[in-house]
Amino acid sequence: MRLLDRSLRRLSLYAVAVLLLSVPGYYLMVRSLWMGSVDEGLTDRRDALEEGLARTGLTGDTLLQAARLAERLQPGLVLTPIAGPARPDSIYTALHPDEPGGGDEQFRCLAGTVQANGTTWAVVLEEEVEETDEVVGALVTVTAAFLAVLLVGFVLLNKRLGRRVWRPFEDTLARLRAFDLSAQRPLVPAASDVAELNELNTTLVRLADRALATYREQKEFTENAAHEMQTPLALLQSRMDLLLQSPGLTEEQAELVEGAKRTVDRLAHLHQDLLLLSRIENGQWPAEAPIDLSALVARSADALAEQAALQGIIVEQHVRPGIQLAVHATLAASLVGNLLSNALRHNRPGGRIRIDLEPGTLVVANTGDTPPLDPALLFQRFRTFDARHKGHGLGLSIAKRIADLHGARLAYAHREGWHSFTLSFRSPSESLQEARLALRP
């Protein structure tokens, strides 16, 4: 979930909760105030009635006639003479049948007493409040509608403004994804008027500059180390060859020199692999071009079969012709060679190697005595799983790095005594089509 959507969702949920709680609360508050006003009006009417009857100065039947006149003039008024003291007022709500409508109408009633010229009257005052509920309901509905419009407008405006505020961050993130150390170009983040984003951009530029400087230093060190080590190793190999050919060596001396030469050759091979891996990671290779992968795999499999025959290992190859792969030829040869040499090195005498090449898939499988390997550790540098086989543990790491560099996938599986490595790749035409789609506006 995006950061803006997460904050907006929380705010929206809070606003909706407040709206749902405020509508009934607002309704109850307005209705209570309205009913309080009606009750106050009923009390004022009772006081005015008592004052009016007293002001007439009438008594007896004449006062009774005046009371009946007041009932006719004020609908909802009932006066009944009583004997005894005055009673406290009582206010309540009553329902009366509405004959034309066939329903009930709601009335607010006051029951109490009034005294006038020595006579005590029981009084009942009624005020219709049916329309009061309708008015209050309409008022609350309109208010809720305005709040809902306010909420929707808040969400839309916040989303639009948030996108504009976060656009520099997204632009900087896109430039950071496209940042390539091998291009040796500085990172230029998008400008923003937000202080926090500017602070983030400053930190990113500082980190990118430091990474570029470290990359240049590493590249120079790799180039210098390769150049400085290659000459002494070549010189040492040639002198070891001359020493082996020198006359007068005893058998014991010849074995020692031969062992030393194997160590030097292994060191030279390790140097070449480390140099290759470093050049791959530093992007020091020319642009990739389509090569005939079928021909490369077939040649490598034929060469492997000659070596495997010395150990009694059978090599089966099923290579479909005409399959191409967009990769530098040297890297392709290293990738295929490492997979095949690994299948031979970790096989058993009398075992088998199976090579299958189909469009988009290269599978190299071999029999072996070792249990299933750990895929999380298999492609790490200098990782070996069988001490019986001599190797420096860089072959699979180089193969995996070459596959990753070209958008391919190298996976390991073990089934029924077979160790298999599957390279999944795209054809050059598919890669070109994807690149065109990526460049399309």
C-alpha cells in the first residue's frame, strides 16, 4: 500500500466514524432543544391563561362561561374546575388519532392547574409536534448531506494535493531505480519545495557520490591487480615448465615440481575467474549480441563427452538447433562451461550427464552421490559441498551472476538422485520487444 493511500484511508475512516456518530447525536440535540422550546411555550401559555382569567374579575357561572370561550379560542385547551389545592405541572407526549390520515399524531401536553378569582381549574394544554420531528429530520438530513459532501471533497482534494506533493519523491525514486554505477553519472534528484524531501535528496546525492567514488576505486584496483598479477603468474608458469624439462631431476623432485605447477595453474585459474566475476559485476563488458546458443552447447557437450569417457560417464545431449541468446560470447561460453564442468566434477564413476536445450530453457543434469544441496548457499562464492572434488567454488557463482546480468534465471533442483540446473532465458526477439514496450510513452 502506498504511503499516501495509507494515511488517506486512516483519515477517511476517522471522518466516516465521526460522521456516523455525529448525525444521531446532532438529531437528538436539536430535537431536545426544540422540545424544550415547545415545553417552555406551553408553560408560558398556562401562565398567560391564568393571568387572563384573573384579569377578567369574573366569578361563578360568568367565569365558567369565560373559560369555555377560552377553550374555543385556543385549540388544545381543556379547563375543568376542581376542588382542592393546586397541583404541580406535568409535561408529557401523547398520541391522538388522525381521522383524515388514518394514523396517529404526536402532541406535547402540559397538565397542571390555574387559579383565578377564588376558583381552581385543572388545565390541559396540547401542542402538535408531528411537524417538529419532520423539520428536525430534514435539518439533520441536510446537515449530514453537507458533511458527506465535505468528506468526499476532503478525500478528493487530499488525494490530488498529495499526489502533487509526492510527485518529486516518486520522480526521485524512479531516477534512483535507473541509477547505474557503471555509467559513472551522478544522481540528480527531482527538485521539490518540501523541506523533508530536499533533505532526503541531499542524503541520496551524498550516498550516490560516495558509491561512485568507491566504484571507481574498486574498478581501478581490479584493473591494477589483474595487470600486476597476470605477469608474475605467467612468468611463474613458464619457469615451472622449464624446470620440469630440466635434466637431472630425481623422481621425487619431479613430483614436487609437478605439484607446485598444479598449484600455480590453479592459482592462475582462480585469478582469471575472480577477474571475470569482477568485470561482470562492474559492467565492464560490451553490449550483448545474439549468439548461436545451440552451436555453443553442442560444441561444449562434445568436448565434455571426451573428458567424461575417461571416467566412464555417459553424456546425453538433446540440443534443438537454431536457438539464440543475447549475451556476449565470452560470457556465454563461461556460463555453459561452468555448468558442464560442474556436472562432470560432481558426478560419480559410471554416472550420466543429460543436457537438454529447448527454446527458453537449458537443463544440465548429472547423477551424484551427494545429498540435495542448499539453494540458498549453492551460488555463494567459494562454496564447496564435496571435499573430494578439487575446485575453488566460483563456477556456479559466475554462472548465476551472468544469468542475473542478462535477465535469465538459474535454478537448482534434486530429484531421484539427479542434480539439475535449469537456465530459463528469453530469446533476443522477446528481449527486443520488451525493450520497445519499455521505451513506448
